[in-house]
Amino acid sequence: MLGSGIIKGMVETARNFFGSYVSRERLTTVQYPEQQLAPHENARTIPLLVYDGDMEHLRCTACGICEMECPAQCIYIVKDTVKKSDYLGRMQFQPRVFDIDISVCMACGICAEVCPFDSIMMDQVFALSTQNRFSGLLLHKEDLAKANGYFHAIHPSDAGDIDARRDEDKRKAEAKAKAAVAAKAAAAIKSSEASAKQVEVAA
Amino acid sequence: MPNNISFYIFAVGVLATATAAMRLRNPVHCALAAAAAFAGLAVIYFQLDAEFISFAQLLIYVGAISILVIFAVLLTRGSDIQPGVELASPHWLTGLAIAVLVAFVIAVPVCSSSFGEKIAPKMTVAPVKLIGEELMTRYLFPLETMGLLLTVALIGAAVIALREPEESEIRNPKSEIRKQPTTEELVAEVQP
Amino acid sequence: MQTPEQIKSLIEQNVPGAQIELVPNGSPGGPASILIDSDHALAATTFLRDAEELAFDFASNATGIDWPERVIKEKNKVKKMVDGVEKEVEEITEKKTPAFLETVYHLYSMSLSTGPLVLRLRTGDRGQNNHLPSLTPVWRSCEFQEREIFDLFGIVFDGHPDLRRILMWDGFKDHPMRKDYVEPDDYEYEPTPHDDVLEKAQRHYAQEATV
Amino acid sequence: MTALAEPPVMHEAPPSGTIWRLAEDRSSFAGPTDDRAGGLPDHDLLEVALGPHHPSTHGVFRMDVVLDGEEVVRLKPVFGYLHRNHEKIAEKNSYLAAIPYTDRLDYICSMTNNWAYVMTVEKLTGFQPPERAEYIRVIVGELTRLFNHACLVGFLLQDMGALGTPLMYAFREREKILDLFESLSGARMMCNYMRFGGVRCDLPDGWIEEAKQVVAEFPRFLDEFEALLTGNEILLVRSQGIGVLSKELAVNAGVTGPMLRASGVGYDLRKVDKYSIYPRFNFRIPLGQHGDVFDRYMIRLLEMRESLSILKQALDTIPAGPIVDPKAKQRGLRPKAGEAYGRIEAPKGELGFYVVSDGSPNPYRFRIRPPSLINLTVLEDMCLGHTIADVVIILGSVDIVLGEVDR
Amino acid sequence: MNNLDQIFVYAKYWLLSQLPGGVQSLVSIVLDIIAIIAVFGTCFALTTILERKGLGRIQNRYGPNRVGPCGLLQPMADAIKMLTKEDIVPFAADKVVHYLAPLVLTVPIWLAFSVIPFGREMSAIDLDAGVLFFFAVGGASELAVFMAGWSSRNKYSLVGAMRAIAQMISYEVPLVLATIPVIMLSGSLNLNKIVEAQSGYAFGVAQWNVFTPWGFAGFFLFLIAATAESNRSPFDLPEGESEIIAGFLTEYSGFKYALFFLGEYLGLFAVTALSVTLFLGGWHAPLQVLEFLPSWFCFFVKFAAIIAVFIWVRGTVPRLRFDQLLNFSWRFLVPLTLVNLLVAVVWHFTSLGAGLDQSLRWLISAAMIVPAYVYFGRALSPNRPTRIYQYAE
């Protein structure tokens, strides 16, 4: 009372005033364009589409799950008419059109969460302002597609897990394919043998 | 010479603002014009080397009296004079008579003084110290009387302002709530 | 805390003439709710609040639900003679439920730390018979929530002290939370149109072209 | 807890025929002209619309205030400037897609909003979040409470005219917690972190240690904050005895959260509903006695200290294990027909979600019980008879976020 | 040393000596005017930037640091922004009065600087009634504020103007009452004489008014009243942005707003300069050993220190409510200044003839002022017991 509280408060502000010159903890401001903090690994902004190798090999299969689940309904996909072989050698469609309206996108990450093909992932770019509020903020397939290497750079542990899984799948698929080929060959041999037998019988 | 020029400028200004204070329609403008006239007078006093009077004029008339006038104007709702109402009162003849009388009363001592004679300007600077000493010795009684009177007036004003509102005057805020549209009105509005 | 059944019988004992139904709840462990007829709602809720053993002094949530006329298809397995043989056949019976608007109140007791008791009131239909008694005189907490129900669902609360629109503006005509609400045609350019947005856009531009 | 007395008498409906209006002529400052025969007492009433673009309405909110001098004789809140009908959007979307929208309700505390919603859906479906997920939820929920209360005190002081110094200190600390949230969920404010039957992703390496450090440093900030504010004579005279809310009115008007507890009612859902794993932690519920602005301020400061104690316990005892119920389904969730009402003690009060399912992939009815809106029910009662300056701090002490009020 | 002290005086006389005799007096006036406008215009620019930087540091931010080195060119950027902004006059405004208000505020305040001695032999006019002149020209600011608020035709403006006027009138009383002991004991209204009365050193320490009990109390009372006079936090109610937007400035933009801004800061400078003159020995150095410092340097160091205190307070305290503000003036400051007057009288008479022991004089004075402070302070906020909070369960 009688002004002691105000004096105490003024001592406190004085401490912060001088503290901001000596202690990093009190002056936490980052001078943005000159200094930039590295984003956290989990940080997310807008979605991106991962491709392996070149742009022609998007992981996306235009299945439309993300389009359906997007809370803001900002994804627009048109399937291509021709199928391409994916990393496992299966024939899959690819998107002919893949648009994301980032003026609507709220960066929730649900698309990345529901994607069964590890294709759509969350980017970390944040300086997204453009001159044109319509076409500048409508990102097409070409803008969204990013190499797996880029994905590795921003989300190393996630990308490592996914790659490991995919390699495993690939190995399994190859093994399976080999097994299938072998089985086929065996079956062919068997059948040829059988037919030979039959021939024999017939003879 | 520059003193003369500025005197005339300020004299004209004082006259103009004084006229404006009488002639303008909006009472707040009148009050502001009066304040300007007071300020002009203060400058003229200053030119006459009456420093103390000049500053007192500024402090009391511009700083206090004009604010008081403005408050009075606003509080008494004097500011809404309807356009078309005659500014001049029908009793202008009485007013004229009073003006003539006042002019006469002032003119008599002025004319009988040595005003017209050309005398060498004497340094008549009244130092503040002198004024203070005079006030505290020769004019002590009038000063104290005036002080007492003003104090009485101040206390009286405070007492009047402090008067507790009577029971009937205490307003129930809820009784003054603006009427809300009734349910029926709203229903009628929203139902196609 | 008393079960909804007990509370039902308590109300029936203390508020003569009150017609009370229990509405079951399909969610696991969710309490059944009590449906009170609107004529006795005020008396029953006052009883709920003031009865010492119940003391529901806190109405946490009040909201509306729109139930337009619906056809409920029920599959029943019926034994029937088909081609002279008795067989179990799935038969679909259609049941029409009448349309109504409903308010739901979630009541708790702060003094006894019990709850929730789910209370329902239903209007006669979705048209003219959309009046319900306001529970604001019982619980002030319903004041803004009932205004919101009035605004978004169009239920008129009789006895509400200040029933005006709350979220939509005063000149607004419709009730947006009703199931048959049609959005006004104020289409804005959206670069990723699909589904109904695309339809809307096409309709809008066609309209603009004619104007 | 004591039993509560009778609820107060309601507002009487305004007597009809009491219409007054301000002078049409804009060139005058004459007060209302009177249409009634008797005439108003000789008072000038001034009608002022505080908001929607007023500096201290915490967003776009309007109060139609009628003033006698500077004294408030009538105050009607006007809402809806930020209304986007979240409930309708959620009813058109899937259950999962509603989660990111709940972030944007009370955009300061997205974690607790997520929590209340997923808890309701868990009630509807019967999913059981695993132990670790419950711990994570409690930790992020209490961190949210910490910075919400700190910011609220900052905003309150800003409304009192303290030029943002306390606000800046609060934001400095809040940034540390938001950093934790970003490294956990990927976003600072719009976390979108909780999922039905668990949480979206596990804690990153070293997160617990960082959180422990933040929690360990927080009391020092609180001490500084209190040294700056609590004894300040200006704050005392500004806030004590202002905006008094009685216990009875608070209960009847459904006021919840710190505001209710400042009025002296010990009702905290963490104790009453015993939801999640709160019964395992040791904490107390601070209670006010006067129900004025100062009590609301103090209750928040004291609650922050209790939150810190919960956080310490939770961070020390968090077990390893799965983070999502294996039975839980996120995408294409179709709960059985039924309804559930879930409520948690959000920083601003009781945040409730009421979800009705009809067996389809999107909720049939999706309702939010916004604490901010319902706490405003008593705004006029608290403000009558005070001045404009008090209205501003009373509104500040209610702690509203317009994203939640208007939804 | 003397050269450095009188450098500006010599420079002026050298310049005048280059001119024909006829215009010398006129040029002398013009030079004085230019000096005051240049110095305090710069002070205004510097204070805006330093205040923002200081407040920033108090709030743990950098403050403006983008324009020019360390952000020092920020005032220039602000000025350009202000001057190029659209000058909006509300449709219903009283245009003439709306236009005149910023002028009426700013012009008289410049006059106030003319009587203040900024250094040895460095005051523009040596007026006999300097203190009176200072307060007289300050009287116009109330009128200007009213003009601004009334002519804007905005409810916030009007409320702000009414608050401002009531506040200025209430705080002018303690402001003047706090100066009276100084005038009494130095026996003059002339500011140069007041500074002269504070010259001399005892035990190497200056004999300023602030080092006497009545001067010490008076200095703080004066500073508090000055804070309110210049609408600074915690008395910034007329433009309390969280309540009434910007008060009487709500409808002003561009250059007129800048003028108001300038006027407010000049008012602050003027009253600060006066407080330095009245209580802190004007341009005298605080210690005998520091007497080699130029007099104007000493003056501006004290001036800057007081401005820094104003900034510091602004960064710390919340705002008072209006009735509390008036109560504070009439129930606390005015009685205390009156008691202080009494203390000054006692101080004066105990020094005459009787020759009481110095410490006894201090004791008597303290015995008068401290109980009054406690009594009136308690009376301001009665019945405020410390609150104890309980916990449920």
C-alpha cells in the first residue's frame, strides 16, 4: 500500500529493461529476415506431393481419399487416363490435375494422415504471399510436386521410416514376384511334364 | 513603431472577436470567440507593460472563465438554437439604453482624466513584487474580503452540487430500457 | 444419483398431469433422456431445480435438433409362406416419423455434483406449431442459448425476456441449422470447385449471365 | 461445497411504452428527447456502441451501452460478427474433419478444444484411450491452461491501460509453450493433435525434458508477474469491488470456469467429473470470496500454480506405451445411432460437445457449448452502475475469445 | 571551460555583431525562436524514438530498429507517414474549430519555453513573472482540447475532451500549489532568480530545492501533477485507448494528428523543464567537482532523466479510473501540497535567527509530511484488507 506496490512493479520493469540487454532469455525476439529459426521437424504448413526420381513418378495414385477427407475441401483431383507402373510394378493411375487452393487450406495435415500411398506430405515453406490472390494461391501439381530428397531434408525421420517400409515392400514384392516367377516356371515345368505324360498316355 | 502596428492588429482582432461573440449563432462558437477576445486583451495589457495583469488575464479568463462559460453552455443545452429564430431580442431598445448609459459612465471619468494630453511616456512598470506588497499592506482588507466572498461562493456551489437526489428523482435504470421488439413482432418478421 | 426412471417417477408424483417419456440412447453407457410435454415443462423443471434430492441448479447446455419427416426402413425377419414352404424372409417395413423440432437440455447439480440429466422438449411440427416454453426463468444460462436456438432452428420460446436473433443479423430470414436450409446464392470465386461447389458456381454464373 | 440458496429473480420484461431516443439533430449534444408524458428526469443519456471495431472488445464484439455521464445504465451485447456456423460445417463433414475446425473455436486453446471433442466421440463409440495418451492429453491441456491464463491476465492489464507490458511478458512465456506444441504437433496454435482413442503422434525425443524445463522455469515468471502486478495500488483500486458476481447468480446463469470459482463455488470438472486421469494427481481448487475482477485475476494466477503442480506430477510419471486405442478408427468413422455429451474443464470454463449420431459417416447434430458465450450472460448484471472504464475490464476478466462466442 | 559553457551565447553575439545595428534586436529574437524550435523539435523526435525503444526494452522487445542505424531515422519515417496521410475531416464536424484546435494547442506551448533558463545566461526572455507566464500560456491547452473534442462530433471525442478538461483543471491546482513553496522561499517569480537561489554548494553537494524536505515532497507532488497535466500514463485517460479509442484525437489524422502529438510532447517537455528549474537547480551541476561541465549540458541531463522516469512509469502502471483520478487530485495531492506549504513556512522560519540544528529541522518537517502522506493515502482507499484465498478440497 501507499505506493510500495508501484515501486515494486517499477523495480520489476527496470530489471526487465536491463535484463533485455544482457540476457538472451529476456529478449527472445528473432530478427526475422536476417535470422531464421530452423523449423521443428514436425512443423507443417501446406501439403506437398512426393515423387521418386523424376516428376513422372509421383507416388500419388489419384485415389481421391485426401480430396474426400479434406475438411476445407481444397483439393481437386482429376485422374489421368493411362496407368503407369508404380514402384512395386503395379499399374496405377496418376493424377492429371492435382490442385490445392492454399487460400482455403488450413494446414491441418489430415490429407497427409489419411494418404495410404505416402504421397501427400506436409511442407514447411511459409513465405507464401503472392501478388495474385486467385491464381497465385492455387497450386498445381507442378508446384506441389517435391522430390523425395526434399522430403528427406525437411522430415528426416518420417522419410527414413517411409523409405524403409517401401524398400521392405519392394523387397517383398520382388521376392514375391521372383517366387511367382519361380512358381510359374515350376508350374510350367510341371504342366509341361504333365502334358508330356499325357502325351505319353495318349501315345 | 512595431509596437503600434501590433497594437492595431490586436485591437482590431479583439473588436472582431468580441463582435463575433455577440453575433455568432452557435453559443459554443460565441464562447470560443470570447476566449479569443480575452486572449487579445491580455496581449494588449502586455504591450502596456502590465505583465502581471496580462498573465492573470490569460490564466483566469482564457484558462478558467471561458472553460466555465463553455461548460455552462453545454450543461444548459444552450447549444440547440433553432435556425430561423431571431438572434436579437425584442427588448433591444432597453439594451440600447443600457449601452448608452454604460458608455456615458465610462466616458465621464475618461474625459475628465488627463488622457488627451500628450505626456512623455513614463516608465510605469509595476513589478510583481510591488503589486504583491501593495496587496499585502494597503489593499489587504479588500483582498481578504474578496477572498472570503469567493470562498463562500465556492462552498455554496459545492453544497448545491452535493444535494442528495430525492427519492423520486433516483432513476431506476431498468425502467428506462428501450423497448425491445416483442416475440410476436420478431416471429412475424422471420416467418415467411 | 437417481436413474432417469426414478426421476421420471419423481416428476410424475410431484407435477400432476405431466406426461413424461424416456428416450433411449444408443451410445455405450449414455444415459436415457427424459421427454417432457411442453405444457408441464416449466413446472417440472422448477421442481427439478428446487427439489432437495435432485437440485439440478445448473443447466449446462441447451440446444436444438431438427428432425424433418423421415422414413425409417426396418428390416425384419418374418416367417412367411413362400411357394408353399415356410421360409425366413427379410421384409422391409417403412415407418414414417413425424417432423418436429426438439430442444435438449443437459442439467447438472452443482451442489450435489451429480448429472447429467438430459431433458427434451418437442414442438408439434416444424411449421406453425414451433412454440415451446422458455426455461430462462428457471435457469438464466438458457438465455443466450435459447436465443441461439430461436435464431438457428426457429423454435419460438414463450416467456423468454429478450428473444431476438443472436448470431445472424436481425433482417435474416431463414434458420440455418435446419436440415432443409438452402444456402443463399452468394457464390464467391473459388479456384478448386468440385461437387456441389461446382454446381453452385455453374448455377451462379448462369444466373449472372442472364442478368 | 455448500448448498446453494434460491436463484435470484430474473430480469423483468421491460415495461412497454418506454421509448426514448437521441436527438436527431447532429449539431447538438442535447440528450434524449422524451416521448412520454411525464418526461425523463433531467439527465442526458448517451448511447454508445462499444465495438465492433473497438480496441478492447477482444475481437469483433459489440456492446450497445447507454450511459448516464460515464455510468452504464444499460448494456446489451451483440454477437455474430465472427459467426461461420461451425456446427453446420461439422454436420456436413466427417467426424475426423471436425477436429481441425475445433482448433479454431477458442483459437488460443486448441488442445483443450480437440480434447473435449474427441472425448465426446469416445463416449459415443466406446474407444478407450491408452494410458500414455491420457498423460499426454493432461500435459498439453494443462500447458494450454497455463498460457491461456497468463495471456488473459496480460489482456486484462492491457484493458486497464498498462501498455502491454504484462501482456508481452505473458507472450514471452507463451512462446516457449507454443514451441513445445509445434515440436509436438507441427503447429503452434492450430494443433489438430488429438484423435479418437488417443493422440496423433508420439512425443518427439527430448520433448519431456524440454517440457520439464519450461515447467521448472515458469514459477519464476509467475513470481515476477505477481511482483509487477498483484501489489500494484492502481490495479487494486481498479479491480476490487468491480463487477461483483454473486454465487447464486453465477450458478443459475451457468457461469463456469475461473469466473465461477472466483465467486466462491468450488466446481471444477477435473474434480467433479474425474475425467481422464485427473484423479491421480494432487491439486487444489482456489476459491474467491468476493467475485469481483480482482478475484477473477487472482484465481487465474493461483490456478496457474496448481497447473504447474499437475504438470510436474504428470511429466515425472508418464509411462511408455501405445498412444492410440487399437480399436479406434479415424477415417470413415460411423458410430452407432445415439448421442453423447462430453465436457471438460477448458481454461475458459466448461467446454461441452454434444454429438448425435444417426449411424451415418457425419454427425447428425454437432453442438458446442461455448463457455465464453454463456459466461457473457451475466455481463450486463455485472456492468450496471459502473463506468465505461470498468465495463472494459469486466469484459476482460470474463475471458472470452470471439471465435468461440460466435462459432 | 567558460567558453564551452557559453558557446551558444558567444555564437549568437558573434552572429549579431556581423549585422547592422538596426536589425540586431529583431534577429536576436528570431535566433532565440529558431533555437528553441530546433532544440525541442529534435527533442520531440528523439523522445518518440527513445520512448519506443525504451518501452520495447521494458517489454523485452527491441523496439523500432529498422529505419536507419539502430532505427534512429524512425521519426523521419513517422513524419513522412503522418504528413502524407489523408487529412480526414468528419462530415458533420465543425470544420473551422476542428482545424483550429491543433494550432491552439501547439502554438502557446512554444511560448512557455521562452522563460526557461536552459543554461547560464541562456533564457530567451528574462520575465519578472516567469512562472506566472508559464502557467498562463498553458491555460490555452484546455481550450484546444475542448475544441478538438467538441468539433469532431464524435461521442468518444466528446467524452475524451470532457475527461481531459476536468483532469487538467483538477491537476493544475496541485501543480501550482507545489510550485508556491519554491516561489515563496526564493522570493521571486523570475525563473532565473529561482535558479540563482539554488546556487552554491554545501559539503560539495548542490543546494537544490529538492534536497530540502519541502522541496523533496514538492518535487514528487509536482511530478505527479505534471504527469497528469501532460496526459501521461497512468493518467492518460483522455485518450485511454482501451476505453474511448483515442479520446479527443479520435477524428484526427495526418498532419493535425501530428500537431496534437507534438503539442502533447511539448507540454511534457515544458513542464519537465520547469520542474528541473524549480527543484533540480536548473543548470547547476549536482556536485562541486562536476562544475566544469557546461551549464546547458547539466540542464539537459536532468531533463532527460526526468523524461526517462516518465517513460519508465508508462511502461509499468495501469490506468486509473476517472473518479479515482479526480479523487487522487482533490483528496491526496491538494491536501498534501497544502501541508507542504506549511512545511516550507516552518522550514523558512526555523532558519531565521533561531538557527535550529539542521537535523532537528528535518525531523520537524518529516513529522509534518509523513503522517499526512500516510493519512491521506489510507483515506484514498479505505477498507481494503489483504485477501486470503481458500482452496476447495
